[in-house]
Amino acid sequence: MLIEPADLAIFLAASLTLNLTPGNDMMFVLGQSLRGGPSRGVAASLGIATGSLVHLGLVALGVAAVLARHPAVFDAIRYACAAYLVWMAWQSLRQSDFAVTRDAKSGSWVDAWRQGTFVNLFNPKIIVFMFAFLPPFVRPENGSPLLQLLILGMIFNIGGTLINICVAIFSGRLLQRFISDAKARKWIGPAVASVYLFIAARLVVARP
């Protein structure tokens, strides 16, 4: 079995938490949907998914090579990524503004797809985050690390895409109400920070 059931359950829970948390991609999709309707938001979601696939391919190939040939380098990278995740957790605890920015331009769904791809593909934090998030759930003794990374990455990408599509279809009404609620906003930072810290801990104890 490539992925242990326990690891998969933890990965799904962490992925769901992260995908449901309002972030740049979700805000972009919501802005596109509010400006051009649900179809434009769906197209932007597919564009973001396209960019994520490119990131996944780069991360999977790079991490697989490190796992197979350079375990010492992987150790250095995972400690650096763990430190980065701790910093992200701290930033999440400090962040309080999740307001929606409406910077999407009107146009066809092709434009929305292209813009979604561009926004995701040229966000360097995405590939760094994937590099930090996926390896802790890989067990080289269970088979090809590359295949495990691709499977986990596809699960994460599909889950995020489906959630973004739902946001687009419903025009983000519930999300806007949630974000406008000061009491509800209080748990966003701690929830995200706890996920980052959990992944950082797994990185520290992980073995390539």
C-alpha cells in the first residue's frame, strides 16, 4: 500500500482545513465570480488548478530526487521548511484582515482561466508550501516517493478546486458573511497556525 490509511486520514483532514481557509486563491475566485458571474469564477478555479499541477510536477520531481539520492540535503531542506512553517504560523496568528479584494477584470472565461493560472503559477509561496506540506506524508519504504507525492498532490489539488468551484457557484455569500463576523474571524488564525505547526513537527521527525 503506497499510503498508510492513518497517514491518509490525517492528510485529508489537514488538506480540508487548509482548503477551507480563505486564502489568496479563494479570494481571487470569489472576486472573479462577483465581477463576472459563477462561470467566470469556475474558470478561475480551473486556472488555479492548472498552475497547481505545474507546481506539483516540479515539487514531486525535485523531492523524489532528494529522497532517493541526497538524504542529507533533504534533512537541511526539511528543517528550513519547518522553520518557514513556524514563521507562517506566527503570521497567521497576527493576521486579522481577510477582506475580499475585487481586482478581477471583466472578460471571457478563457481570460479568467488564464489569470487564475498566472496568479497561482507565479506565486512562489505555492511551491514552497507544497514542498513543506507533502513530504511529511511520504513513506519511501511503501513504494515510489514520486508516485506518493503525485497522489497526495492530486488529492490536495482536486479538493481545493472543488471548494473553489463551490465558492464561485454560490458567489461567496456565506464566505462574505463569515469574514464579516468579527467573532468568527478570531478562530481562523489559530486554526491555520495549528495546522502549520503540526506539519512542521512532522517535518522535524520525518525520515527520507
